[in-house]
Amino acid sequence: MKKTAIIMALASAGAVFSAQAASTAPFTVQDLVKMNKLHSAALSSDGQKIVYAVKNIDAEGESTTDLYLQQLNGSTAIKQLTSAAGTEHSVAFGPNDKNIYFLAARNGSSQIYKLALDGGEAIQVTDFPLDVEGFKLSQDGKQVVVNMRVFPECQDLACSKDKFTAETERDTTGREYKQLMVRHWDTWSDHSRSHLFVAQLNGTKVTDAVDVTAGLDTETPPKPFSGMEEVTFTPDGKHVVYTAKAPGKDQAWITNYDLWKVSVTGGKAENLTEANKAWDAHPTYSADGRYLAYFAMTKPGFEADRYRIMLRDTVTGQEKEVAPLWDRSPSSLAFGKDNKTLYVTAQDVGQVSIFEVNTQFGDVKTIYNEGSNSIVGVNNDQIIFSHKSLVEPGDLYTINLDGQNLNRLTDINKEKLAKIKFGEYQQFSFKGWNNEEVFGYWIKPANYKAGEKYPIAFLVHGGPQGSFGNSFSSRWNPQLWAGAGYGVVMIDFHGSTGYGQAFTDSITQDWGGKPLEDLQKGLAAVTKQQKWLDGNNACALGGSYGGYMMNWIQGNWNDGFKCLVNHAGLFDMRSMYYVTEELWFPEFEFGGTYEKNKELYEKFNPVNYVENWQTPMLVIHGEKDFRVPYGQGLAAFTYMQRNGIPSELLIYPDENHWILNPDNLEQWYANVLGWMDRWTEK
């Protein structure tokens, strides 16, 4: 759905942004790193109350994280449940809704705690020798499945504990490997694996559990980004279903995740999706146990294929794809109380929207499509969800199942937002590659004055199958450039997600083609539409694929910008192929291994066009980035330094593909904005 009006707030929600009018200062990175953060929200089984965690950050940057209880009966009263030092997270209600369970590290390791909602202190439920990384309760609350890292060859937790200790104490430093992956995301493999353990909850402290994935040499839940949404009990409590790859030496170049079903007492696991050689994920049962819903891709080796919604009748064994004509890729799903209707979220034209899916007929109805949304739970007549936008860091809302009566539940940054002035924003569209409609956003400088011209911060998203949409980011936050006096432009070029699978697929084997044309046409179109944007006074910035595009722009659009900022960008596709960890990614995007399709890798290889480089560039990289290793950034910087092109390098020994440390983030923005200020006219 095209947005044609300036969206200053969540107008349809009745959210009040009178704070905008009373703003005293533009948004800065110091404001960003001190925003309170809401997480770990959970809905009670009766649908009448929620518990959530809030990380409160004070003016000095010190933080506390506590749990809060709120009724859904219209009351605005909020009850604080915890005040202990440390962080509580991963909240779940007990089956009678009188207790909650959560993870905390109050005694030196991460364990499960239980807290009665009618008062009293939290009780430690588990006391394993290893950290609990995640957990999920059975429907009756008598069992728990936990996620811990262990060594597959060990027969008990004590053995794994001893091996971890021995690893930290050994005198040698060499790491030994016999197969890929040797490292993933930001961590070298220590040969441990994420396994699932089932324990009985009988009122005594749990110290041991059954490894229902014993001997598994792959990860479950899959790391580094998946969690316990990939694990579930069957409603009768007799089995656990989880997502994992089959064991093998092909882990680095396949995406064949399957759903596996195993008894809570352990034993051989049954592969429920063996026929599908692509990605299966997110197993979810209806409360009555009749149906199993899950996501399934169809293209082996492709991580950005459209997730199809699959529904399996556990009684008849029949399975079907739900809503096969719906051209969106859902990211979460939940059954409604009728055990038949599904509520899902999916990227949709610059938003992450909430949809209702009829499993019988496949009808899809939009419930809410403003901003970026994540479902917390569904009761008899409402959806409880977390909402973000370009001017809202994140709060909880409810909306009726018919899409009416949107209601805000929390306002955790009300006082902080009252002191901030955000830039106005609007979604726009233009004719891009092949005369197809392409969407983007512009944001006005926070202190915009009619009649004046403003320099442009041209943000290019990563992925490349990604999107810079209507959301609030703790890393690349476009409002920070608006706060610094820049007009912001973001283009969802061909290859972006949320516009149909064909649009997403169009970038594969064409990294430097359609996207570059969209970016060129998009910048020309938006500066023609919005006269306050100075198209001759722009800097382009991007990370990951966006960083690749900065290198590509250097060689193929070298007169378009005053300066460039390249964060974790790919410079040489040949060397990149041999040092990255998830080989399935370049192999799908470029049609095979480097040896098999060398011509295509070299066609879109930025290093082959360095003779055209001339634009001043700031290069930024993390040394713990194993997705795009830092040598890629160092090579780009070396070339520019050796050839007299204005350039600077900012390297982080302790950061990965992202900048996560708040102090480093402040340094990042100081360098980026300083670089842009140097080369643009303001």
C-alpha cells in the first residue's frame, strides 16, 4: 500500500505525539543509546494479562532491567514484579497463570526462576552446571525443554562442564578442525553444539535433564539468530519438535533445515520434513493438538526464499500449503483461539504488517499495516503486539481481531521522547528498473525550514534481501542523520523484501545491475519531487551489501556523491568467497562456486573497477566480522591510500558485522557524521 501523506505519528492508533511540538533538540546518538528497551513480553494463557521486561537506562547510561505486569481489562495500572540486580528475560507464564518463569543469572550462571504473581521472592528452578540459553514449558507446565551448549561426545553435563574448563585452561592456543564451519558470524568453533534437554518440574530444584538431541553434531536452535521459536512441545507433552540440519560435512553450503520430532525421553528423532530439501522452520501447534503449522521454503541453498505457510493435520496426516497465492514471506505465526485461524507478521511495502490467515480457504486479511510489528499473543478478541516506527522506539499495543480499536499499553520512553525532535517522513515511489514501481522513504532534517536546501544522506540497506522501512533501529537509525541536519533518502531497490518474491529474486546474479539503476533513478526522482533535497550535495552510506554498493558506486557511478561511507563492504568477490563462513549465500547469489561461475563473480566484482575510483570514502569494519572478514575493508582502504584518494579507516577489534557496544556506536556516528560534514556543504 503506497503511503502518500506525511506520517508524523501513529495517527490511526490514537497515539499522541504532542511531544513533537514541545521538542527541544534534534535526535542524537546519545539519545539513541539511552532509549529504554522493552523485550520478553508474554501473554497469559487466559489472555487477560501480560508480563514484559524493560531495560531502563538513566542519564549516565547505567541500566536496570525488571519485569512488569499489566492487566488487559482496560486498567492502566502497572505492577513492577522484580527489582533484583541483573537482567530477567525470556518470560513465560505457568499453566494456571499464577506464576511466571524467566531466565536470570543471579548466582553466576543463567538459570530458570519461578515467581508467584501474588507476591514473594523468585525461586530458582534449575541448577545446571551449564548456562541455560533458552527454555519452553510444556502445555501442562510439568516439563521444560532447555537449550544448553554441550560437547556432543559427552554423556552428561558434568563432562561438558569439564571440557569447557579444560579449554580455558589449556596452554596451547591452536584450534584444530576437520570440516567446515570453522567459524560462524563472530565466533570460532570450540566444537560444542547447542542441544535440547527435557526436565520434569516437580517442585524440587532441577540439576539434570535428558539430552533429547544426544549425539547431534549440528545446532538446535540454529545459531546465531534463531531461538526457542524453533522448538516446541507437542500439546500432549510426549514429544519435542525442533529445527535442525541433518548431520554432515555440508553444513557451510546447504540450507536444508528440517523439523525433527523426538520423544521427551530421548531416542531416535523422526524427520518430519525430509522430502523438502530447502529451509523448514518455526513449528507451531494449535492448542488442541490437531494441527501443526510451520514455514517452508522451496529453493535449496537460498536463505531469502519466500516462506510458505504449511499446515499438517496430525490426525489424518494430510498436509497443504495455506494461502499459496499470497506473495509475502511471513516471519512469525500464532494460532487463534479457534485453533484454525493463523495470525502472522510479514514485511509488506516498507512495513512489517499483521495478517489474519484462514487455514481452510486461504483468505488473507490485513489487520494492521503501519510500522514494524511483532505479535506477542492472541486472545479471544484481541492481538497483543509490539510496535515500532521511524519515530517510535517500541511499545506494546492491542488491536481487535477485526483491525479496529488500536490501543497503546505502554509508553516506556514518554519522558525521553518529549525532549526530542524527529524529522518528518514520507514514503514515496518512482519508476525504477524496467519501469517497475520502486518504493522508498525520505525524512526531513529535524530543524527543517521551508525554502532551504539540505544535503542528502543516501542510505543503502544490506542483505541484499532486506529493507530500510518504517521501523526504529538501534544501529542504522535514519533519524540520527535527520537530527544532524541531513535530508535522508532510503530506496528499497530491486532485491528488497516485502514487495513480492519475484522482486526479491531479481537481485540474484545481478548484484550490480538492477539495484544500481534503482538507486540512480530513485535519487533523481526524489530530488525532483522534493525540492528541498540537494541532489548535488549528497553522501552515500551502506553496510554489508550496502557497503558492497559503496565500492560498486566508486567504480560505476563515481560522479554521484561528495563522499561515501563503507561499513563491512565486500571489495573482492573472489577472496570473499574463500573466507566467508556461510558458503550457501554466495553460491546461490552467483550461481555456484567461484570455480563454477567465475565469470559472474568477476562481472560484479568491485575490485575490477578500481581504476574509476575517486570519491572520498570512510571505511569501517569489525575484526570479529566473519561474515565479511575485515580484510575486505582493509583492501579497499589500502587501494585508496596507495592511489591518493581521500580515505580514512575506522576498525573495531571487538565488534562483529554490527556495532553493538554503545560507546563504540557513539564513536561510529561521530566519525561518520564528521566525515560527511567535511565533504558536504551545510
